[in-house]
Amino acid sequence: MKRVLLLTLVAAGCGALAALAYAWHGEIAPISPPPAATFDRAQIERGAALALIGDCRTCHTAPGGTTFAGGLAMPTPFGTIYSTNITPDPETGIGRWPLAAFVRAMREGVDREGRHLYPAFPYDHFSLTTDADLAALYAFLMTRTPVVATAPANQLPFPINIRLVLAGWKLLFFHPEPFKDDPSRDAAWNRGRYLVEGLAHCGACHTPRNLMGAEIRSRAFAGGEAEGWTAYPLDAQSPARVPWTKAALAQYLREGWQTDHGVALGPMGPVTENLAEAPAQDIEAMADYLASLGAPASETATPKAPAPDASGQRPQSAGWQAAAMALPTDASAGRRVFAAACAACHQAGRPLPLGGVDLALSTAVAAETPRNLLNLILRGVPAADGVAAPIMPPFAAMDDTALTALLDYLRRDIAARPAWLDLAAAITAARRAAAPQTTANPAKGAP
Amino acid sequence: MITFTVNGTRRTIAAAPDTPLLYVLRGELELNGAKFGCGLGQCGACTVLVDGEPVFSCITPVMLLDERTVRTIEGLGSADAPGPVQAAFIAEQAAQCGYCIAGMVMRAQALLERDGDPDDDAILAALEPSLCRCGTHVRIVRAVKRAARTMAGKPMAGKVEAVR
């Protein structure tokens, strides 16, 4: 009996040691920050383009803060994580990181000091990135202006606040493999897949996650969520009423909107702002791969473009007067709200960006949940800076009764889909998220 | 028939239910403070408060407002007895042509009712949906800060607070 106990203890001890050995990563020795002149100009430019595709600055910049200096609060189901300073500041940034440390962070999710990084930093995607691309990203980041900035401490509960716990998470969910081209596909498609699956980390939002916060690989691109928005499925389950073609995807990714599909909103907005500056051929490649994930074109509706008039012009009407619709006396409340508040733009027959998207073809109306549609109605689409892009005023004055009636009408009569369940709860949640933040400035003392 | 409260008075509206609130305010109720700017909910000149929240009245059909509470700039004070936000805008001479100012004042009012001591960022964020083509933004921000002080019972003397 004693021997069994002893053996068990020895086995458990060995197991613990093995686990610690697996979990433990040594420090990589710091270096003196390399002078900018030691990096190749062309390599820095390649890195700049890759950083845009990787959306690096979106997370590594706090509101009103310096680009790449970190400090953005990222709410997760487990607590709040703050992004870090990735400028080459020697003390608070990555200035003393050799290339090997940067590569290890991107491929293994371990920082220079040997600490495990939380997977809010999507190393489960970045691990696919090639040596040459990581070197280019490193060259780009190490030649930015150093900024002294320390991120606030993460707010995570025990035991998640112990970074060693992440070794167990990685053992279960993180199995990086180098990227391999599919020889049956052409170079552009493979380039697109490399970027979409890797640096662009599209799956971080568009793939569902399990209870431990890991992407469910068997359901890649089956749709997920981010910051109170639905990230629509990109696979054959896409709720889009108009098939996403390669050309449509390329336009959407680069310009942030597309005539038949509408506007990139919520967390997708900054993604398209970054991609607008990325190399066109990379966006084309990503669109090529993304289009191949979707449903075959024959299974979905075809787009309806407004008919040109005799002069060859699209209808140009907009405004309340243009929308005066003769409603039957028994028209539903939802139809009345639609006619009074929505039709002026959405039924004026004027295409985006100056008119509204045809709601019969709208993904937000056809989607599984009303979340994005509600976010859109309550917040509107603010004017973009410096480009002609669609706009929509917010309709926050709609009370719950009007919203419910409108959504029922849009869903059943316009999109011919079954009514959404739990609309009341969805409205409450969307209203809470859209409400203006009351003052929460910790710098402000008592009066 | 649609009935709502405007500046404390219950009004029953004769206009068709799909009429924009702005047209009802200006045409039927003769409250001309809110202005028609773009008619698309983009410039903010028509902003009024519905249940305390700023709303573009030019794109809000009155059918949405049955039994709701509307406040316009006329409800904040008069030329003889301006309210604290109006008085602050006058003190800072925050209007150039003045077309946007009713909307700016209503947005400032809504902000100050939920945050009595807003910083510059909060003021800029709250007033962002209102456009001023004359460019009096610096004075507008000062006016909002002045109004905050007045409403907190700590009115400023003649000197104005520096703006970043």
C-alpha cells in the first residue's frame, strides 16, 4: 500500500516537473536598441504593409494615445486585458527585444522575459507568419519613434491572472504548424489564405470560441462575436443575401463599404481603415480566398440594382418628401415606422453611398440575431473622415415599441425570414451598449 | 392624433404622423429655435432633446413621440432670461452666424445633465454630431465649461478658462 502511494507521489512529482518544464520559458537576453539605420528600407516598407494587414495599431493604440504605444483596454469574458507598448522604447516598449524574442512572441505567445502572453494577442494566427515577414514586421516596429508608456495592469481574476496557467491553455488549444501552400490552388489564393489565416487573424472574431476562449477550429469562420457585435459567418452559412464575390470583398475590405452589402461597422471599421492603406494585390488575394469560403453563387439571391431612368441616371431622390408612400389604412405599425423613418433613403432607389442599402438584401436584417441591426439603428453610421462613404443618422428616439414593430416588419415582410426571438432582451442590451458613457475620468478628483 | 409634451406643455399635433418633428415644431408650434440645415440628420442644426437625449428632429417622425417629452432651446430660457447654457454661450460670444447654435446648446445641455464636469474630450465627443461651418468651436467648448461652472454653483468671473 505504502509503495503504491510512494509511486503515485513520484509519478505526480515527475508530472508536475514535466509540466513546469513545458510551461517554463527562459528569458532571451536583452540587446541595446538597434539603430534605425541597421534596417533595410525596403524591409521596413514591407513590414509597414504587413502591420496594416495585421491590424496591429488598432489594439496597440489607446483612445487618444500614440500609435503602437498600447494601453487599450480589451474587455474579454475573463476580465480586462490592456494592450502593450510595441514601440522600441528600451524600458517600456520592445526596444531591447532581439529579433528572436519578437519571433517567439509571435509564434509561441511568450514575451522576451519568458512570460506567457494572453491569447487576446492572437499568436494562434500569427504563428503562421514566415521568418521573412516577421523580420520585416520587426524592422518596421523597431524603427518607429520610441514612446514611454506602460500599460495599466490587467484586471483578471485568480487563477487566470497567473500566466503559467496559460501553459495549460496552450497545451489544450495551441498547436502551431508552419503554413503550407495548397498546391491545387494558385499563388494568389494561397497568398490570401496565408494572410487571412495568419496576420489578418480574421478568425479571431469570425470563428466561434469555446468556454475557455479558444477558437473552435472545426468550425473555422462559422461566425463569432466581438465587442457587442456579431461577426458574421464567412463560410457557407453566411447570411448575406447577395453572394460575396471576390470583387465585392476586395471593395469592402479596402473601402469599408460595398453597394450590395453595406458598411463595415463596429470592430470591423478599423480593420477596413487599415486595409485601405495596404497593398492592393494583398487585398485582392485575401478577397480571393475569402470568396472561396462562401456559399456557391447559385444558392443565394441576386442583387437588385435600381433601374436607370431614360437619361441613364440612377434615381436621385432622397429626403422625406420623396418617401411619401401611400400606405393602406390597415398598414402595420412597423410598416408605418419604416415608411416615415427609413424609406426616404432605403427605398429611394439610390445606391450606396448616397442612398441606403436595399433592406431586402441586407445582411443585418437577414442575420441570425438582431444585434447588428439594433446597433446600427441606435448608433447610426457616422461620417467617415476624408472619403465619400455611406452615412446614416442614429434613430435613438425610437422607443422599444417602435423598434419592435419596425424589426418585426423588416424581418418578416422585407426579408421574409422568421421573427427574431428575444427581441426585447436584444433591444435592452443594444440600448445599454449604445448609451453615452457617463463621466469616468479617474484623473478628475473630487470637486 | 399624437400628443407629447413640449417644453412642459402638452400639445396635440394635427400634422400627419410621418411628419418630421422639426416641421411640426417650426410650422405648427411656431418654435423656430431648431433650424433646418441638411434635412438628413447630418449637421445637427435641428437637434432637440427627446426624454433628455439629443435627437435630429429633421429625421424623427412625430409618430415616434407619442406621450414623450420634447425640449427645444425655447424651453431653456428666453432672450430676457437665458438659461445657464444660453448665458454661457452669450458670455463667450460663441456664435458667429448662429445657425448651428441652437443644436449645439441642446447637445451641451444634454451633456451637462449627465456629466456636471466634462473635460475637453467629453465636450468634443458630445458635440461632435453638430457641425459649425463658421469655426467657433474653441469658444463653444469654453461656453460649455462656463455653463458647467454656473450650473455647479461656481460661476466664473469675467475671465475665461483656457482651453487646450
